[in-house]
Amino acid sequence: MATRQGVYRLPDDVARRIRLGHPWVYREAFGTRKVTEPTGSLVELVASNRGFLARGYVDGDHPVAVRVMTRRADERVHPGAGVVAARFARALQLRWQLLGAQRPTALRLFSGETEGLPGVTVDRYGDFVLVQWLSRGAMAWREEIYQAIAAQLAPRGVYEQVRTRSLGGRAAPAPGVKVAGVDAPLEVVVEEADCRFAVDITAPVGVGFFPDMRLGRDAVARRAAERRVLNLFSYTGAFSVRAAKAGAAEVTAVDTAARAHACARRNFELSGLDPNRMETVAADACKTLERYADRRRSFDLVVCDPPTFSHGPSRPFSATSDLAHLAARAAAVLVPGGLLAFGTNAAKVSLADVDRAIAEGAALSGLDLRIIERCGLPPDFPVHPGFPEGNYLKFVLAVKV
């Protein structure tokens, strides 16, 4: 007997993931049956015995065809019902409880996949809020989210960025657009651990600062005093600023983009630091490491936080295939007892993959490394235990012995 309209039966393995808390159902899970409801529509998901599993919304333009909104058959989650607003309020209460009065001014307020509206994130930068829409289906709750933001936070301004991914690929990133309040200045200044950073919440690719790497920066800052620090893929210099503020003997920042170095120097100034304390190198990180090794230039602490994928001047870099060679080159310029701070935000790279890359890098370079600390996402980036993809950030510190 066929499953009725608006109800979709899932294979046992997919059903088990949904029961455990996974919020996504990929298009191929439905087999030959197509999800025909319009984007944003609510549909029911049932197990092979037709028992209720969940209710979720449709995204007709995304490889994830349905995102789960509730696992309770009696819960009404349609737009305007107030459930999403209540979930947003609970998310804020969790942040205030966990982070306290001294919380940073750049933080994640709402992680939709974990906290009840998959396909949307809400971040705060100073007095402004940035909402990112990762699924057009989630935008059915757009007005409810914005009303909740206004009621709970009363920010100076709210911006949104639509970063949806189509079945045919990813469109060019769109800039942030104001939806409420006043225009944001070109520089919105945020604070973290007595340091200050300028962000641009209208930037299409990234605002210039990553709140999710806060614990990694803390770990580096704790060990930076009187050390010679090399920051690879340095971007706008968050690691560089934190290291310098913590008393690093010297800081060298390597990034291919001269514009990123200009932003880093500005962040030094905002943090009350002399930008001349930082040596900037506009070059490929791997090539620079090879040059330093040839010249026997060494460092006490090397930070490697590469992008998941990038096009360098020599060849493309991919976190899924190039981490071991990067670790080998970085370890080669460390002094004995030096520290390698090594991280990735690639969701497809597991913590075991990072460990393996460091082990392979040590073997390639003929050196010996020991992992002494691990960092992940800070508490304002909660992850459901049934959603391993949400635990995307891996950061380890290893010592050269």
C-alpha cells in the first residue's frame, strides 16, 4: 500500500539516525519517490512500520530534501505558531547561563540544526545581529525569527545573508543586507579577551572573524608568552593579535592576501598593539615553510588553521588531502619543545583524520610529535550528539619531542 500524500517512509538506517537526533534527510533516502511539496512545506516522516518519526520542512532546491523540525507528533511547528520563537528564547537563555556577564561580543546566538530551526544561524557582532539562511525552506519562519530577535535582543541593526546551495552547485556568496534597524558601520568592533577586532557584517564571504575558533585562540594565547609565533593562513590576524597580547616575543603572519594583512594591522591597532610587532608575509604558506626550513629559520609555536579549500599561487590546497604535508612542513620549522597548533573546520575531516595527518606529517619529516591538548567548539556552538556533522571544528596542540 502506498504512503499517503505528504507522508514519506524512510529506510531503517535513515529512520534510526532521525530518532537519534539527526536533522537532515537527503534526497536519495526517498529512493524513487520524489518530494513534491513546495519548499517550506511541512511533511511527515515515518518508519518502515509507518510509525511516526518526525515532521520537517521541504527544501526543493537542496541535496537535503527535508530538515527535521520536531519528533513529537502532537507539536505544531508551522510558521507563526510561536514554537521557533520559544526555541530562540531558550537558546539565548543557554548562552547567558553558560557564558555569563563577561561573554565575548562576537558569538553564536542560535544554531538552527541543533536548536530547532535547521538551515539558519544567528550570530551577534557587537550591537548588530547577522542571520544566515542556509536553506530557503527555513525562510518560511523568517518573520517569526526576526520578531523574536527584536523582542529578545533589541539590537541596533539586523542583517541577513542568504547562502543557500542549489542542486546544481553553490551560487556566488551574497553580501549581508539590512532587514531592520540602522545601517552598520564599515567597522563593527568586537572584543575577545581584552583584544578588539573589526568585522564587516555585510561582507559576502566572511565578516573577518570566526567566533567558533575562540577556544583555539585561548589555547594559543596561554602558551604564546616569550615565544616566536608563526601564524599560517593568518587571515585577519585573530591568532596573531591574541599571541601578541599574551606577550609573544615575535609574531610572523603568512597569508596570500595583502588585504588580510592590512586588516590584521588594523586589529593590532584596535587592541592597543604596535602593528610593527608583526612581520607580514604575503605568500603561499607551504612555499614559505619550505623557504624557512632551507634557511634554518625556526619558531617556538606554529599555528596552522587552513581553509577547507583554497587556490594558492602554486597549487590548490585541500584539507581532505593536504593536511599531512602541511603538518610535516610546519613541524620542520619547530624548535625542540616547540608547539604545533593545528586545526580544521572541514566537516568531512574527523578528529581521527587530524590525528592521522599529524602522525603522517611527523613521519614524513622524521620528527616526533605528541598531542597535549584538544579544543573544539565553544559552548555557544552546541552540537546534538546525534548530529556528528555539527561537530565540524577540530583543533589540537602537539609538542615536538
